[in-house]
Amino acid sequence: MKKDKALVVFSGGQDSTTCLFWALEKFAEVEAVTFDYNQRHKAEIDCAKQIASELGVKHHILDMSLLNQLAPNALTRTDIEVKDGENGELPSTFVPGRNLLFLSFAGVLASQIGARHIITGVCETDFSGYPDCRDIFIKSLNVTLNLSMDKNFVLHTPLMWLNKEETWKLADDLGAFDFVRKKTLTCYNGIIADGCGECPACKLRQKGLDDYLNTRKEL
Ligand SMILES: [Zn+2]
């Protein structure tokens, strides 16, 4: 029998939507939190709202616009181009400590709503230089959150060791393949589902999808 309450860090993208389905299967009660930091596209927030409402999940939206003040970058400022990191450099979308801040606020919210479990879609496999998406960081933060609030939170990272193809498989195993494919927003240009096809996020998503569809055909 399912028990316990969970809070999913949720952006409306492929990864966090897959995590939301994962949590809904595992826990008795699930709520979601989205961070609003003046994303280049308001579409991201609208998409997250829409998905949460369709799945009947209580949705919290926290204003994190101070992030824009701290670290102007390609995701929040339209005058900077989104680029992949080259020669081991961080991508231009990098906001130092962003995940640390998001997960800390998620911890505070989880404490307030009485959720013991916190789920995040971070992943080390396509690690693109974000130190606060690494498994070791998540484990460290789990300890810190528990110490800071005298709680027994459990941070879950269902995608940590999955590549993009395996993330599509997980969505499929959860019966959410079509939902994730048609309703989530990953594209930097704010286009739902298959996206613009040109930006780094679209290319990564499409490649994983192609790989998964090829594997599925072979089975
Ligand atoms: Zn795109």
C-alpha cells in the first residue's frame, strides 16, 4: 500500500514530468513545486500549471526572481544566446548554485506541507557541468536539510543514472509516454512537445526519443 507524502520539484519539462508520474505511482499524496525566476518563456510556468491540473496535483509556484538579479544569463535574459559549453566550459545557461537554492526552498516547503519525500529530476548521466546536480551533492544536501530542520527527509532522484533514452523508457514503463511526449516543454524557445528542433534542449530530447523508439522497434 502507498503511504507518505511527497513533493516533486517540477518545471513542466520531460524529466520532472516523468518524476511526477514516478511519485504518483509510489506515494499516497503528491504535490508539486515550480520555481518562477522570470524564465525566458512564461510558457514554462503555464505548461507546468496545465500538467499539474490535468494530473490533479496540488501545485505551488514560488517566486525566485531574485535569481535573475544574482546571475543574469541566457535563460533569463533575452540578449544572451543559449550555447552549449565548449572545451569543458559551463554552458551559458549556468546559474551557480541554482539547484542548491531550489532544493533548499523545496525542503522548507516540504516541511510546511508535511511531505517527507522530495523528488528531483536531476541527472548525472548527461552532466553538463552543474556541480549541484551530482549525486554526491544531493546526498550531502539531504543530510544538511535534515540537520537544518531536524527532519527525516528523503531526497529521491529517479533519473540520476539514466540517459535520455532510458528516461523515455521510464515514462513508458509508467504508462506516461504519450503524455510526456505531447504535453511537456523542454525547448528553450518555449514550444511544447517536439519543440523547435534547433536548440540544445530539443536536440538532446529528440536524440533520446529516436534512440528509444529504435530500441522499442527492435524488441
Ligand atoms: Zn527548442
